[in-house]
Amino acid sequence: MEINNEQLEKLIDLSGLNIETSNAVEEDINKALILIERKLNSFSDEAMTVPVEFNILIVDDLELSIYQFNQLLKKVGIVPTVARNKIEALAELKKKKFDYIVVDLFLPDAQDGMELIEECIKLRDAKRTNKIIVMSGTDDKNLIESCYKLGIDEFVPKSSNWHDQILKFITSSLTSKQHEDFFKYSINENICCYTINKFNSKKHIDAIVKDVTTSLYTGFNNIIFNMENVKIFDDEYTSIFTTLYKMCNEKGGKFMLVKITDSVKNALTDAFLDTLIPTFTSVDAAVSSVE
């Protein structure tokens, strides 16, 4: 990273690193950036794992599949209920309502899976707000067709990325909903844009971070924040930009800001983030920088 002497002095001062500017080497700059990030980043992993507003039941008898899907869901703030056979699943269904039921067709045979699907169909409400997703490694078209005839909502082949496909189906129903704090829409298969409405409390920040985490784990590795509606910005929340920059960077993508106010611009500069996070005057310009 190329920086001038004035920027270097500011960086070292913000980090609290005890070195002379004239003696600073690249390793010192990296240390300073890490120290600044630690100071700014007051958002723990718990902020990304606030349970979402729906319940998910996973019915599978393979421990590896359960573990993989469970870990992915937890990363995006979902804590699922797990059943390992038809009997356990029916017991869970009697306890509470599930918004999404993910069933492995073979438990360990297709008959158990089909019977469980039939029971789930009987228990669903008239508006079909509770969705039934079937996963299986089978390529038997007649069997898959039978599942759809029963009334399932989605069939996902159990390939290497089956859990990503299920998560994408689950979260797609939320994509078009207007949120109190933001509105999200996909621009293409790897760019997601957020029009931010509120950015002035930890509650708002947690909701945004949780949703961006979900977007990143469902294939959108480039995130755009359109900040034109944010008129009031408290610089104590600057750390969110550090968090989101790091999350996108780890996924090989970019975190970008659009139409920021002077207060946001000053906060980025003060936190030494203005050289890391690109800003644009329009969403189209941000998209063009990726494409």
C-alpha cells in the first residue's frame, strides 16, 4: 500500500503504535491497520448470529450433512432444529410450527421420506407459508415428480453445494420485502445492493450485518450500500464499514459505498478507511467498477 508521510503519521497516531514515522516499514503499517481494526470493530460474532424470525427443521440421517448445513445456517444467524428420522421429525412438528422443513428423501429409504412429506403437507396452513424443501441424491425423475405432486415447494439435488442452494431458496423469499432499516435487491448473480434507510442504532446495524452475511453466503460477494437516505450518521458506527469490508474481502469481492454525506466521508477518513473502501456517486458507477 502506497501512502504519503501525512497519511502514515495519521495511521500510526490512530493505531497507538510506538514507532517513529521515519523508521516505519511495511510490516509496521500492517500492524497499525490491525490495531485500528481492533479498536474500531466493536461488533462481535454475536451480532451476526441473532436468530431470524422463522424456524427451520432439518430432517436428515447423515451426520456430515447435518453438520455442514447447521454450520452454514449458524453463520447467517439461523439456529435450526434437527431430527434424524421420521419419528423424531413428527415429534418436533407437534411441538411448534416450522416455517421451513428440509427433508432428506431417504431416511434411510424413500418410503420414510415420502410418508414424512405427506404428514408435513397435512400440517401446513392454508396460505402455505410453511415451505417444504426436499433434498436427495436421486436422479429418478418419477420419484422427484411424485414429490412435487404431493405439494413440496422445492427439490434440491444433493450435490456438493446443496446446502448453499437451500439457503438461497430460503432467503429469496425475504429479498423483495421492504425492511424498516434497508431495502435489498440483487443486480446480478454476484452483486447485491442495499438502499440504507436507517443507520443510527445498534439494532439497525445488527439487522444490516445479519442480512449482508446471508447475502455473502448465498453467492453475492460484492455489496453496495446506497447511503443517499442516511442524513444523520454517528461516527461511533464507523466500525460497521470495517466489518463489511473485511467480510466482502474474504469472499473475494468488494464493499462499496454510494452517495455518502460529508459526515460519512469524514468518518471514513478519520478511521483511515477512505483508501480501502471505494465510494461512488451512483449505483451504476459502482456496478461498472466490478464488471
